[in-house]
Amino acid sequence: MIKAYKLFFKFAGTRQFLWWKSICLELLKCIFIMANYALLLYSIKLLLDSAIDIKISILIFIALLILMIGQILLSIKSRDVQTEAVYSMCEDKRISIANKMRFMPMGYFSSHTLANLTGITTETMNELESMSLAVVSTTLVGIINSIVLSMVISIFSYKISIIYLLGIGFFLLINNKLLNLSKGLAPGRVKNQMEFADSVLEFIRGMEVIRSYNLFSSSKSDISQSIKRLHIASLRIERMRVPYISLQKMVLRIMSMLAGLVSVYLYFHSDIGLIACLVLIIISFQIYSQLEDASSMFFMLPIMVTDIEKIMSIDQLPSIESGNIKVAPINYDIRFKNVDFSYGDEKVLKNINLFAKQGSTTAIVGPSGSGKTTLANLVNRFWDVDRGEITLGDVNIKDYDLENLMSQISMVFQRVYLFRDTIEANIKFGNPEAEIQDIKEAAINAKCDHFISKLEDGYNTIIGEGGADLSGGERQRISIARAILKNAPIIILDEATANIDPENERDINTAIKNLTQDKTVIIIAHRLKTVKEADQIVVLNRGEIEQIGKHSELIQEEGLYKNFVRNMEKAKNWKI
């Protein structure tokens, strides 16, 4: 149990002080409660001594009223502080996870399901918010308050104090057993939650295939099974905890009754006075009240620990280390030196040596799976090389601050992703400080202004998640506009023209050529016209550079490039 609290406060980080503040406020409220008992004791003494009058009665009433208002105000303040603590703590952790994800290698996202990260940042975090708000202060204050009150009672009778402390001891023994059982079941429940989130995400993402092949029955069965497993896991925990919580409450009530009976026994044997006896009997009904409230919360501690460990496990995921250089490169020459790269055990790039001069355009071509996209992604450190190095301005790219490096590069991905926001906001991702006129100019140069202007809300049109409301070509052009707006000195176009209509391809290529003047450009394209105008063409095959040179040179050689051109020409001339 102590380990659970230690882990929680470690997780709370800089928000620990808020939790301790709320606990101190709760303990201060307990002092007000004890003051009530002291005032009660004083009132009984006055009654027995026949020394009470109207004036004293009014003063006692005012004192009780002040104590009651004080308790209410302390409860409200404590709750406010707890609420601030829990949401601030989880806000910090969500931001921390987002920052962590910024520096994680892209290989992690391609080899792991997103359900795990999605489940942690949503369901797990939400569960932790609700649990910690209810559990931490309630359980800690319940124990501390009961122990303090039990010790204060020793003023009247150490024997009664021992009875109450024994009750707390029995409670904690039962609680320890409950925690051990809950500890064994909690990870299974969390695992079932992750599986449920995974199955729902898979169902939603695969909706097109499910509808096409009428797979509703099997897909529904998968979700139903995951719901059933989660239901069974949750039910198992509930069935396990109920008998132990009932036993805890029964022990506390038995010890309270025993303390009351012993108080009467001690009074009749003249060990305590009548006033002390009456006060002890009254206290016996209240001393364990907060501990009883906490009894139904303790079993949540292992679940809370499992959630925290799950969230903290993200810190152990691989990340790309950022360098220290925060100034711009002296030039924008890109050089690959003896570069190897692997996905797991599969070697994707082998001994790559390549030089892309500042202001030049390098086109990368090759069959599917030859490593074209991987090579381009190594420049922006989506992955890090296994051997060799990549330099920018004669400096290893690993030595640059990662944000500084990314600010030097504009990218148009093969798979365009647009956010559920306005078209203006999606283009503005390239430069958050850009004005609307700059955004429109970028859109014009990317040849997407005409279709945006036709929309009812124009640039303020909200597009669906992933750009689902737009065609592939429209998404591609908005992505190009985003890259144009960023105006970085290095541009990477990963099959940027693959989804563009033929009639627009010429205009877009011209716009890109004008806007990338004096910039270092890497183009991955399947279209011949895009490749022909490049300063150099790199032909990749099975992860190795097979040919390198200009179009006029490579077309004279027998090899992969000539075959590529021949096939493209055949496809271009083919007619029905």
C-alpha cells in the first residue's frame, strides 16, 4: 500500500504539493471535528454542574456554527485543490506523452498498433483521473484521521485507545489481503481494456472492407468477445472485493461497539468519569466513519498503480535523441556516407553514398520496395541510420537540435493526412504565423485555390478527419500548399504527383520548380516528366544504388533506369 502511494506521488511530479495541500486541509477539517467533541465535552460538564445559562448557550451555539461552517469551507477548498491537482497532473502527463511521441522513431508507429497509445492517453488517463480524485485523499485521510483520533482518546483512557488502534490494525490486515488479490486481477482488466479499444479502432478503420465483403458478423463477434472479456474481468474484481469490504466494515463496527461497552464498564468501575464515558460513547459512532468510507476505495489502489505503470511505460519507449546545434547550417548540401539501415532484421538500405548539392534537385527512382521513401525519411530523422552518417552542411544531422532540423525541411508525404479543421488551418500548419494572403498565394501556386474557392465556405470549409471529404488529388495539392507555405530550404516530395490529374501535373510541376529555386530538393516520383528535369537521378534497387547520373546519361546505359523509361513510355502511348 505504501508503495502505491509512493508511486502515485512520484507520478504527480510537480503537482505533489497540491495533493499534500488537499490532505492537510482534510486533516485540518479533522481538527475541527475534534474541536466539536471538545465543545461537546465542555457542554456536558456545564450541564452536570448546573453552570449553563442563556448567554453560555448562545456562545456554544455560535462556536458550533463556526466549526460547522469551517468544516464545510475546508471540504469545499480541499475538493477544489484535489480537482486542480488531478487534472493538472494528467494534463502534464498528456503533454509529456505528446512531446515523447514527437521524438519517437516512425518505425515504432509502423510496427505497433495505435490502440495502445490511444487507450493510454484516453481511457487509462480518464480512469486515473476519476480514481485518483476519489481514492488518494479519501484513503490517506481515512487512515490518518482514525489513527490520530484513536491516539487522542488516550487522554480519557489508553485502554479504549488500544481497542480503536487494534480495530485499525485488523482493518489493514484485511485490506492487505484485498490489495494482494486485486493486484493479481488489475493487470488483466487493463489488458482487456486495451484489447477492447484495439478491436473498436480496427472495426472503424476497416469499415470499408467490412461493408465490401459483408463481414459484419465476424467483426461484430470480435468486438462482442472483447466486451465480454472486459465484462468478466470487471465482474471478477467486483465479486472479489465485496466480501472483504463487508468484513472490514463489520470489524470496524464490532470494535466501535466494543469500545462503547468497555467505556461503560470502565465508568461503573470508576476508571473514568461520567462525562468521559458519554463522550467516548458518542465518539464510538464517528471515529471510524472516514475509514469506512475509504474501505470501498482501497481495492482501487492496485488498479490505479497498474494505470500509472501503463502510462509511465511510454517513457521507456525508444526516442530519437536531439542534438545541441540550434543555428542554421552553413549550407544545404546533403551527403550520405556509407549508410546502412534495417527494419528489424531486414536490411533495407546498403552502403548508400550520395551527394545532393545545395540548390540541386535529386530524383530517386526504383521498383517498389527498393528503399526510396526510407532513404528520404532518413534525411528528416524519421529513423536513424544503423551505420554511416548523413550530413547537412558538413554536420551530422544527429548533432542538430531536432526542431531546428525539421524547420529546414518541408515534406509532402505519399499518404497525405489532413486534420479535422478548416482548409486554411490545414495549410497554415506549414507556417502558423502566415496571413490569409500568404495562405491563398501558396494555394494558388499549388493549384488548389480554384477548387477551394468553389466550396461554399471557401478556405473556412471544415474537412473530415484525414481529409476524407476531398479527393486524393485535392488532398495532395493542399499538402503541397502546406509545404510551399513553410518555404524551407530543403524540400522532400514523396511521390508528390502520384495522385494529381494529368491536366494539372504540368502546372504543379512548374509551380514547384519556381518555388524551389536555389533549394535542395529530393523527389520520389513514378512520373517520367518529374524525373527528367532533375539535376541527378538516383536509381535504387534492393536497397542499393544501382545507377546515378542525369537523364541524358542514364538513358544511354543499359540498366534499370532505361527499362523504367521504356515502360513509362509504353504506358503513356497505350490507348484503347
